[in-house]
Amino acid sequence: MEYRVEKDLLGELKVPRDAYYGIHTVRAVGNFKVSGIMTNPALIRAIAQVKQAAAMANMSAGLLERRPGEAIVRAAGEVAAGRFAGQFIVDALQGGAGTSTNMNVNEVIANRAIELLGGAKGDYSLVHPLEHVNMSQSTNDVYPTALRIAAIGMVIELSETLADLQSALQDKEALFAGILKLGRTEMQDAVPVTLGQEFSAFAEAVARDRWRLYKVEERLRQVNLGGTAVGTGLNANPKYIFTVIEELRSITGIGLARSENMIDLTQNADVFVEISGLLKAAAVNLAKIAGDLRLLSSGPLGGLAEIRLPRVQAGSSIMPGKVNPVIPEMVTQVAFQVMGNDQVIAAAAAGGQLELNAFMPLIAHNLLSSLEMLIKAVNLFTEKCVKDIEADEERCKRWLEESYGFITALAPHLGYDQASELVKRAYREKKNLRQLIMESGLYTGEELEALFTPGELTRPGLAGAKNIRKGRGLQ
């Protein structure tokens, strides 16, 4: 491999001749061989958009000459479009509050701009990574601003993905509205519900998550770009400061606004904790729904088996014919990871000191990872599981018939003590409760059949108020 030699304040290093990155990236790669996970591509794209806006604002302010400025704008646009992805090689977990990632982007844009101007990579007399690409900026305003931009896009996408899941659950709610089944509390037989009502609760929980995320996205639009190192705007021309937000708004299509207190946004990362907290809430609901679907589909012969999940792959290397609920299991694992990420984000945000939080890379990595995983997991959950769930109506009816779940509806007519004695007797004699009630002469089959409907058993009010007479004593 051929190399070029680059210099920094620490000395000289060899850089692969064809590489778009430079000496600062090479040093960072050597220093941060930690996770093997590179900086999230969405963050790289957002930083490139910031660089593009900064170059345009610097040219507008008369700080950057037109020829290198236009080359930077073009190069940054190419990076933002996803080109040169293999050149961003710094580990996501790095010291320096994100400086190494910022430098990596600066160098790639600079060397691409040099190339566009007809020069050779590393000839920083044409376009310099710091003096030109990073002009009027600091990592401390670039990185948080870019993280907000990346997060906004992903929050919007997640909200839309959750809307699709909500819609799929509501479709099942309507489809299963007439299927009466046994409700369960504390894993014990309780009172009747419809399968549609169970799915309505799933849909409502997802709707809350979707709405919360939709609204909180507004909180990310305040940025500290122009604040430079600590939020005071040192070394940033006032014209640049006001122009760069307009340029960035135009490039991203997001209604960004300069914070009234850029020192605050440079120091504090609580908005990311807030977003992460809502992601955790969504993860909790997803884990609950996924767990319920696994329970309801358990079996197929030895479990509840009230619903059938789509069969997406063979489930065992030793048990022929076994099919597992792998999509809900995947969703649950993603949910648990998001909950863990939230704890890390909170700790990292709390660990900031004085004018800067040095742990922004950890916050960025975990926040964007949570968003990315949830987007993918929710989409798979919707498409590969929820949309094709089927009900086993006979199984639902069987469990309800074999349980004592509907005795609660008769308790106001029979009295609590008599109803309890019926349950006790049915359990002792191993008899079907409905049959025992008829044998005892309390109610006829027709009367019980009139009671045994979704309209009577699953709506507010006294079940059987119009059709059921007050019971007689036990025979």
C-alpha cells in the first residue's frame, strides 16, 4: 500500500494515499479500538449537512473564498448523500466529546473538495480540514446540532412506523370484536372479554407512544450551532451565526431554530434523556404486547392457543415440527436493549461537567441505536406478525366454558356467597359451571345463553339486567 505523510501538533504519520481521511482520523482509530462499531451513518450525514450549511454561511459572510467554499459545499453534499461511507472509520465510543468524528468528517470533505479542485489528497493548501471545512465551528456546537438533526429524522420515522402498527392492531380489534373469551388477571381466570378488546388495549398503548414521540420531536429543533466552544460564539462572525441556521433549515427541511441560550445547549443533554425516556416507554409497551401475544399463542396443543401467529421459520434443531414465536421474541429483546440504553444515556447526560459534556458520543450511539432498532423491530413486528394473526374462536370459547369466569356476571343476581359456593362445588365435583347451574335449577339454558354474549358480558352495567331473574337458592 502506498502512503502519504501528514503532520499535526504531535508529529507525522503515514496515511494511505487513496484515503479521504487524514492524520487526525488515523490517530483516533489507534486510540479508540473499543467496540468495533462505527459512528452511526445518520449522524455522519447530519454532520455533513452542518458542514454544507457552514460553508454557505461563511461564503455569505465573506469569510470563505468562493472556489474552496463551493468545493466544500459539493463534497459535503456528497457525504450527506451517503458517499464515502467506508471512510468514516472512528469507533463510536471515543473520548473528546465527538472531536474525532468531527475531524474525520472534516478530513473526508476536505480531501474530496481538494479532488474536485484538481489537487491531490493531503494538499491542504487548497482546502484545509480545520481552517476551511471547520471554519466558524467547534465540535461542541457541530456534534450536538447534528445529533438533533439525526434524531429528528428517526423520531419522525419511528412515529410513522408506530402508526402502522397501531393501524394493524386496530384492524385485528375490529376483526375479533365478536369473539368472546376468558380474561385473566394475575395469570388466573377472571371475567369475560372479547379478543377484540384485548387488541384495542394494545392499539391504544401504541397510539400513546406514537403521539408522545410526534410531539417531543419539536423539542429537538433548538440548536446551538454558532455557539462554538462553550456557547458564547467566540470566533464566529455574527452574520455567520444568523445565516448558518437559515442555510441548515433549508438543507434539512427541518424547522430548526437557534437557541436563545446556546451555553445551555452546549452544557446540557437532558433533551436526549427525555427522548430516550419516551423510547423506553414505547419499549415497555412493545415488550408487554409481544409477551401477551406469546402467551395467547402458546401451544399449539399444550397452551392457550387462542390466537395463531404467522409461522416464519422452523423452531428447533432437535424437535421436528416445532415453530417458535420468534418475531415477538426479537421485539422483546430489542425492547430490553432500549431500556438498557436509556440508563446509559441518563448516566452519560448526568456526567457532563461545567461547560461541556464529554460523553456525547455515548449518548449519540445509544440514542440513535435505540431509534434505529425500534424502527426496524416495529416494522418487522407489524409486517411479519401482527398483520397475519388469526384467532381460534373455538379455543377461546372452550377456555371460557371450562372456566368460572362468567360467575362474576351472575354474582349480583345470586349473591356473592351463593356464587362462591357454586364455584367451590363445581371445582370439587369437577363439573362444568354452566351445567351445574342448570342442574341446580337456578337458571335455564336459554337464560344463560342470553347472558353469554359479548354485549352482556363485556360492556358497562349489570349483565343480564333485562333477561336474568334473581336466582333461587341452591338445590
